[in-house]
Amino acid sequence: MAVKKTYRNLEEIRERKLQLAEELNRDTAKMNMLWNKTFVKREDATKGEYVTSMINNGIMAFDAFMLFRKLKRNYNSLFGSKKRKR
């Protein structure tokens, strides 16, 4: 939990404000670095890497479809469909 500090004069408030501004600037710089690192342009892939990525993408798409199908079957009422008879 955050500890509340009482300030006795304006100088203490200014010092705390500067500390918070420095911390915010460090965090912003770190976030910018991580964001730019996320979208680094990849080197040209070889044919093998290209085929491997296509297979991986296909498997992920199939897995997403199967998950949606399972969720729709179990929670059909949330999707606005009438309850099926068993």
C-alpha cells in the first residue's frame, strides 16, 4: 500500500514533484524502448522459415476455430441462439 507522506512546506512538495517527474520520464523511456523492440523488422526469411511460419499460422487458426466452436456449443445462449433440444 502507498504510504501517505505529509508535507510541511512548498519545497518538499517541489522535491516530490521532481522525483515523480523523473520516475515518469524513466518509465516512459523504458516503455518506448520496449514498444520499439516489439516491432523490429525481421530479416528476410528463408523458404524453410517461411513454410514453418505458414504451418504455425495455420495451426493457430485451426486452434482458434476449434476453441470458438467449443465455446459456442457450451455457451450457446450467450450468442443469442435458442437452446437446442437434446
